Amino acid sequence: MTTDTVPRLSLAEPEPRREPTFWERFVREPQAILGTLIVLSLVLAAVLAPVLAPYDQFRPDVRNRRAPPSAEHFLGTDELGRDVLTRMLYGAQISLAVAISAVGLAMAVGTLLGALAGYFGGWVDVVISRIADTFLAIPSLVLTIAMVAALGPGLDKIVIAIAMNSWAGYARLVRGNFIAIKKNEFVEAAQAIGVRPARVIAIHILPNTIAPIFVIAMLSTAGAILTEAGLSYLGIGINAPTPTWGGMLEQGLDYLRTAPHVAFFPGLAILITTLGFNLLGEGLRDILDPKVRKR
């Protein structure tokens, strides 16, 4: 004799779906991984330039001018016989120093002004927004060239010029996020109990805007490297004989037919570096921004 079994209904609530961690999403983003590898390789090459560089960056060798790549000079030599690989390694230091300093300064200025505009609103928002719109309306390269011409040559002047060219983007981003976040209940509760505005901005609102700020910083770093290379290419960047990728590219254009390697390798370095920061920025955007997150 058989008895029918009645299935039991489980009253236990299903376990909530666990949100993937940052690193779990990161390893599923191939462009973020590739961008990270490129950026880390650039950083290591710049930091270890004194160890990796096979020759002196300034020492000419007139007997080996425009020599093609060989076992003695892996990337050849330039018009003065200087080793191209050595100068590219030291040029990476210049590119990174300018890009990181300029992006850091622009991020600090833009975040501060954007936070003030988004939190206080009113005339503060109007003044800061109009100034930001003015900077954004001027073509970036034209504005940077004008500022470099006004400030004069020098590494610090180039950093300031690039930063002043890009702070407005951070300001607009932070302003928009602050306007949206300050309407949340936890912000209104903090304001209701008398928390000072500076503490509300720094503790309650700003941490919720870090992710998009970091993403735009990665993308801006690629732009800063291109801008520094463009200024050096135009002859208003870092003065010779200090090696810069843009300067090496400009000097090598006269020898494209007889010695194409002089311009090709610095141009390739600029391309790969820009690609790396762009890939990293796009990957971080897909990971951190819930609106565009793929998984």
C-alpha cells in the first residue's frame, strides 16, 4: 500500500542575492584589467628609469646619429645619437608627473567648487556655474596654450595651465551629484540636528561622489598626457634637452623618411599610454556606476 506524499511548503525566506564585490566585478572587466596592466607598466618604467635606462639621457654620440634599432640601441638613436629608449623612459617620468599633478590639482579645485555650488545653491551656484561654463566654452587646447603663454615656460606652469583647463568638468559633475544627494533623508536629518555644513559636505555627501570623481580622473589623465605632448610638440612645453614624448615626436618628424623610428616610438608610447588610461577609466565606470553596470 502506498501513501501519497504531500510536498511541504517551505516558509523560510529565500536568501537575499549577494552583491558582487568590487574585485569580483573588476576581474570580469577585461578592459579594466588591460588598462591596469598598461598603467602599471608605465609607472614601473618611469620609477625604474634610472635602473632600466642603458645610456645617459643627455649624452650625444655623433657617430651613431639616427642609427636604426639594433642590439646596442634597442629603439635606435635620435638626430644627436642619443638612445631613444633611454629618453623615452625618462620622458615617461615627465608625462606622469605632469598628468598626475595636473589631474590632482584640477580634481581638488573642481570638487571644492562643485560641492559649494551644489550644496548651497543660490548665488553661489550661479557664480560658480557661470565661471565653469565659460571655461568649458573655450576650446581646451586654445585655453591651455593661452595660459602657458601668459604664465611662461616651466613644469609647474604647465601643470597649472592643464589643471585650469579641466577643473570645470569636475565641478559640474560634483555639483550635479550634490544636488541629487542632499535631498536624501540622511542629509536632511543631519541638517535638522544642527550639523555644520562643512561636516555634512565632507562626511555625508562627498563620500557618495568619490566613484564618479575617480572615473573621470582616470579619463582626464589620458587627456593631460596628450595635452603635455601637444604642448611639447608645439615647442611651448618642457624645454630641451629634457626628454618628453611630444618633444621627441616633434624632433623626429624631420626624419620620417630617413629614420622613422625617431618619431614612431614616442608616438606609439603616447598612443598606448592614452589607451591604457582610457580603458581603465571606462572599466571603472562600468564597475562603479550602477546606471551603466553590465553585471
